[in-house]
Amino acid sequence: MHNIHTIAELRATLANIRPKTVALVPTMGNLHDGHLSLVKIAKQHADVVWVSIFVNPTQFGVGEDFDSYPRTLSEDCQKLQGLADGVFAPDIHEMYPTYPPNIHLTLGDISQILCAKTRPTHFDGVGLVVGKLFNIVRPDVAVFGKKDYQQLALVRRLNDEFNFGVRIIGGDIVRAPDGLALSSRNQYLSPSERQTAPFLQKTLRHIADTLSSAPFEAFATIIQNGKDTLNQNGFVVDYLQVYTQNLQPPSANDTHFVLLAAAFLGKARLLDNVEFVR
Ligand code: AMP
């Protein structure tokens, strides 16, 4: 497996690989089975799979966990042996020749809802780094997890509006046996919080089941009750909302919905979502 840190070396290596097709799986490292599932999906859609590992500073807000975010590059590379063809792990100056960057992206409506209410600059930073990675790697295919549902929608938007022409694929959420969505940030949970954490997914599933057979007018009350339940069980709900599956405000005529939540449990901010039809 290639392990490359510079853009020049990456471009030279990929030039030798083409015309084979290339899939990119962008990550911040500290890999778990959720990331590895994306690599396996990528392999089904391209000849070679590259994983980028970069803790992107521009997507972290002031006071967030940029400094303490777990960095485990050598373990990550071991996990990718036999699964990926290459790892691209640049440092900040390689990715941002000028840092802080002079260029800023504003991604519009979808970047201002849900997670953006608490993390207002997050998605503009994600858009910037994904745009850079698409320019550097020029992948045919890129795979992102549905765990970060809003991010996936924004990447699709970025890809369309910037004419990158990458095939974007969404990978299903990989969960622990008790239902908790795998996340590098789950390690911020204390043992007792870790016991409580799967209740988020259980509650989302229950609400989504109820919504799938409820009149649209009842949605607001059902969701408010769900929020109360979570808040009474140790969570501090950041948001619990329904959107259409392309993240537009829902209406009574829609059929494909997603219920999305972010909730604090101690220091950890857990994200989860459940798609449902009606
Ligand atoms: P991150 O390293 O957190 O930036 O995540 C890199 C990619 O892995 C993103 O596309 C995430 O949506 C995806 N991902 C993270 N956790 C999971 C999971 N539990 N299941 C599926 N994909 C995931």
C-alpha cells in the first residue's frame, strides 16, 4: 500500500495508475469499521481505492476538539493493509499553502440548518477541504458515510455546483452491536455514558416508526415528545428534526424522509439519523 504525504508524489503516483479508475474515501483518521466499510464500498466501484487522512483545521470551530482529536496514523495504515491501495496523509501546510486560507466557500441553504446552528463555520470548512481533495486526487468516485448525512448532501451539492464530475456514493451507517453509530468521538463517552448512548438510536427508530404511519400534522408533536424523552434520559438534545432525504423542509406530499439528531451526552456530541418512508 502506498503511503504518501505530498501532493506532488500523489499526482505522480496516480498518473502511473490511470487510466484505471480511482475512488477516494476522505477521512480524518482514527479509523473504525465505519470508515473501513466505505473503503469496501469504494472497491466495488473503482479499480483502486485511496483513503485520505487529514484532520482538517478549517472545519473545527473555536474551542472545538481540533487539538485533542485522536491522531493514529500508523494504526490506521495497518487497518487499511489489504483493503486500500494508498493513503494520502498530508500535513496542514501541504493542504493549505497559505494558512489560514484566503479562500472561503459559502455553501448556502443546506449549510445553515441542523449542525450548522451550533457549528456555523463547520460545513464551509468541509466544503473547502473536500474541494481541495477532489482537485488533488481527481477521483472518479468518492464515498461518504450517511452517518454525516448533512455533510453527504453538501458534498453532492459542491460536486454539482463546482462541476467536479465525481460519482458520489453514500455508505450506510455502521453500528456497534448495541446500535450506537460508530464514531471516533465515542471515546469521549464515560463508561456509564457509553451504556446510555444506544438509547439515542433506539429512540430515533421508535419516532421514525411512529412518523411513518402518522398524519403529517402530527409530526411536530411526535418530535417534541421524542426530544423530551431524550432530554429526560441524560441527553441534551441539540436538534431533532425531520427533513426530506435531500434535506429540504418536509411537506405533507413528500414520501422519503430522514429523522436527524444531534445530542450531547456529557462532553460527546452524538450524531445519528434514520431514513423512513411514508
Ligand atoms: P471522519 O473521519 O469522521 O471525517 O469520517 C470520514 C467518513 O467516514 C465520513 O464520510 C463519515 O460519514 C464516515 N463515517 C464515520 N462514521 C461512520 C459510520 N459509523 N458508518 C458509516 N460511515 C461513517
